Amino acid sequence: MSRFYVIMLGIAALCVGVTSAAFSVIGLAELFTGASTAVIIMASSLELAKFISTGFLYRYWGHISRPIRAYLVCAIFTLMFITSTGIYGFLAEAYQASAAGWKTNVLKIKALQQEDERLAGQVREFRSFVDAIPPHRISRKYEFQKIYDPKIAAIQEQQSALHKQINALQLEVYSMQTKTGPIVYVAEALGLEVDTAVKLLMLLFVLVFDPLAVCLVFCWNLTIRLREKYRGDEAKISAHAMMGAPVDHRFRKAG
């Protein structure tokens, strides 16, 4: 493997690790807003220690006592879980911020539609009073019409105003949903609610993000140790790789 590849692998590990750490620190700070500064300092220190411990554990596995080895492995996996929790919190906060507007408007639309249904029920009720009068009682029917027709007209005006508000809010909802359009289509394709589809997407991010960062740190240390052992001899490294047998790269340096 060339030096350029080792450098690119190191850059990839650094980028993914720093990004996952940043998202996690921000997410944890949002979770513990009462002491956000202290949480940022603590989480940043733990993130740095996690990646250094991963490299140390790989390089000196055979020289570490079993209790320390077991503790470091447990600590790394625990920190990966904490980081993933922070990333999930960060993504959830970002989604809630983008979806809060149209969710509020959806609730307003439902409330206005319920009010419209109530007014429509009143109209039907008033008309039923008039329609219940026998046709031969013309004067009585005329009196009821004089009483209820103005009320019906007033209610219909209210309904017209409600319909305008509902249409305006629906336009706002459609405009806001264009920002989250792809996930809406994915949710429809899977037959899921938008919130459920977003949660699944966030879980995919969580399952990939920090574990990938740790694995890249592990792989980077492997490439460095191989170059140290074979003194940059690409032919020897490639020959061992083609054999398929694991290379002892931890204890002895090739002569």
C-alpha cells in the first residue's frame, strides 16, 4: 500500500471521527442544557480518548494485561453507544426544528376543519327545522325562514373564512414539505408515517457513523504498523495479503 493511500485513510478516519464527535457533542449539549459547557468539555475529552484508546489497544494488544484490555474494550464500546446517542439527539433536534412549522400548521388545519364540521352541523340542524314544517303551513314556514336564514348566512360566511384560512395553511404546509420532500416520498413508498421513516433513517446514520470512525482508526493503525514492519516494501505487504493468512504485525519487526 502506498504512502498516499495511508495518508488518505488517515484523513478519512480523521474527517469521519471529528464529524461524528462534533455531532455527538452538540447533541449531548442539547440534551443537558443545564450544564452545556461542562458537557461539551467532557464529551470532547471522551471522544479524543476513545480514538486514542482504539489505536493504543490495537498496537499494544499483546502487551496489555487482560483486565486493562477488557476494560478498554468495554469503555470503547460504551463510548460508541454514548456517541451514537448524541448523534441521534442532534439529528432528532434538527428534524424537529425543520418539521415544527408544518406540524403546527397541520394541527391548525385539523382544528379549523373540526370547527367547519361543527358549523356545517349547525346549518343542517337549522335547515332541518325549516324543512320539518309541513308545506301547507306556509306562514309558519316563512317565519322560521326569517329566523334561520340570516343565521345560516352568517354561518356560511364563517365557513367561507375558515376555508380561506385552511387553504392558506395547506399552501404553507406544501411549501414547507418541499424541504423534506425526499423523505416524504420514501415514507409513502414504504407505507410509513414521515416521522417513522425519519427515525429509521436516523438509526441508519447512528449504526454507521461512529462505528465506521472507530473501524477507520483501527485500519489506519494497521496500515501504519504494516509499513513499519516491512519498511515500506510494497511487494512483501502485497505478497502476504495475497496469501490470505493473517500477518503478525504486533510483536516483531521484519528483518
